[in-house]
Amino acid sequence: MTVLGLETSCDETAAAVVSGVPGRPGTIRANLVLSQFDEHAPYGGVVPEIAARAHIDHLDSLIASALREAGLGLNDVDAIAATAGPGLVGGLMVGLVTGKALAFAAQKPFVAVNHLEAHALTARLVSGTQFPYLVLLVSGGHCQLLEARGVGDYTLLGTTLDDAVGEAFDKTAKLLGLGYPGGPHVEKWARKGDAKRFDLPRPMKGRPGADFSFAGLKTALRQTVTKLVPLTETDLADAAASFQLAVADAIEDRTRNAMRMMRERAGTGDPIPFVVAGGVAANAALRERLETLAQAEGFDLTAPPMALCTDNAAMIAWAGVERVAIGSTDTLDASPRPRWPLADLTAD
Ligand code: ATP
Ligand code: FE
Ligand code: MG
């Protein structure tokens, strides 16, 4: 089965063509992403109206390029999938309306994809990971631990009570004046810094459950940094390193609890797949910690390649493959869903 996927939920305009059968790794035939990085950089964050306009400007030509690269015409694909949520409503409308128009014109099934489900299913596209598995989704908009039991069947084990972890990285970079998007800058500076210099809180650490919180950490860092102004390069590096270590400690603690919850439910000692997804999964220090944790808890870590961890349309097309395979397609009156928690999904 071959699916054309469209992604426009945030600040990446993306189109991709993917072929495959659920349960086995798929084939990515084209995967084009246009990041609107330059458009938003002057504002230090995503501006919804600018994002929606940029999607309108670029999506059509991106789709044409993706089909060309795959060597296919619209009539050769079996279905069309577009992100319907969660995300910014203007962008969602652009992708959704485009996808529905193409599906109507070519008389193909249409799938309104949940962006979070697409992140969660990416490991199946890449490695054919079998259900059930644990997902840690760490991105600019989310910080969640989920048990994936099947397509449309997710149990939320924990989520952030305030900021997403990528957002915390971005705000920290802004506070320290390191640049946007923040994650890669914080990581680069952290490598040169002393992570033990500032004693920052590890929010939620030691508490039962698997929820996250990053607001307190952000405030503590701001108070620490304010006292030091003007900041030297050493101060910046030490602050970045101390922040990153606090985040890694917190995520490790929460993930360990989620692993134990899932282990208890599984009722066996067999290895359980553990998938890390989202832009923050690019962080090497975090990956290392999670690798060690997974080994200690009997989990097999899979982290999709970076280009498939951040927002892309290959994951949307793959979610389409999975959904079409179980007969779960949508009508052309599917509407955008800016808020659409994974736990609300079904396999229908
Ligand atoms: P969502 O997928 O939840 O809608 P999003 O599209 O903003 O949100 P992604 O594109 O998956 O999220 O990831 C972007 C986030 O990842 C940004 O917050 C960015 O700072 C963060 N990030 C990227 N690289 C790194 C890194 N090396 N270390 C830490 N954070 C990183
Ligand atoms: Fe995303
Ligand atoms: Mg993004």
C-alpha cells in the first residue's frame, strides 16, 4: 500500500510518500520537509498566522515534488493522509483541505491523522516494532509517556502538568540569549559547561506516577541567572549544562516509573520495546541516559533517525498506511482538531 502524507500542524510544511504493510518496516519513497525556521526566527517562536500563510505558499509544490521524487502520479497512491490535529488551527486547515481535495479529485480514501499517533507509530515504519511498547514523546509541544497497545489504542501513563520539555529548552535558550530553536544551542553550550555548578530542582522526581513538570525548573534557572548578570561565557555554559542535567534526571525518573507500570501490566520479564520520539530525542545526553535506563529495566530502546523524530510527513503517510489497513478511514467532512489527546483515539 502506498500513501501520500501531508503535515502542516506547526512550523514545518511537509509532504511524503510511503509504501508498506503494518508489522514490517515500510519504505520511504519521498520525504520532503520545509522548515519555516527563517520566517519565525526574528520572533523567537512560531507565529501562527505566518505559519499558516507559509503552508499555503509551499504545500502544493512540495506535494508535486514528493510525487515526482517517488516516481508516482496521484492516481498511483492508494490513499491520502493529512494531519488533522493537534496543532495550530490555521496550518491544520491548509493541510486538511488540500488532502481532502486531492482525495476527492483522485477518488481515493482519506485519513485524518492524529499527529501524536503518527509520532508514536514511527518506530513501526522504521523498525517494524511490535505492540505493545512504551513511547516517550518529547517535543516542542508535548512531553508524554504512553503505552501503545495497537493502532488507536494508547494509554497515557504520564504527561506534563505545565511546559513541554522542548518548550523548556527553547525558553532557557531565550533566557540565556543562545538562539532559536533552543534545544540544539543549549546542548552545544552544555558540552562546555559544569553541570554541577548550579543546583536546580528536579521537578516531580521521586513522586509516584509518570507526570512531568518543568515550570519550576525554568523559574529557578531564571532566578539563578538574574543574580549573575552580566553573564560570562562560563556562566552561560554552566547554566546550560546544569539545566540539561536537571531535565535528564527528571525524565529518567519519570520514565523509570512508567517502565515499572508497564512491566507490572505485562506480567512477563521479556524485553519490552521502548520508543523515543520528538525533537528533544535529538539530545545526545538524554539519549545516553535513556539507553542506560532501558538496559537496567529490560527495555529495548529504539530512537528513529533524527529526521523522523522531528516533524515530518513520512510519519503521517505511515499512520495512513496503518489506518487504511484496519479500515479506519475518514469522510471528507473531517475537521481540524487543535486539541486532540491520544487517549481519545479509537481504532474506528
Ligand atoms: P509537537 O511535535 O509537539 O507539535 P514541535 O513540532 O515543536 O512540537 P519537534 O519539531 O518534534 O516539536 O521538536 C522541536 C523541539 O525539539 C524544539 O523545542 C527544540 O528546541 C527541541 N530540540 C531539538 N533538538 C534538540 C536537542 N538537541 N536537545 C534538546 N532539545 C532539542
Ligand atoms: Fe511533532
Ligand atoms: Mg516543529
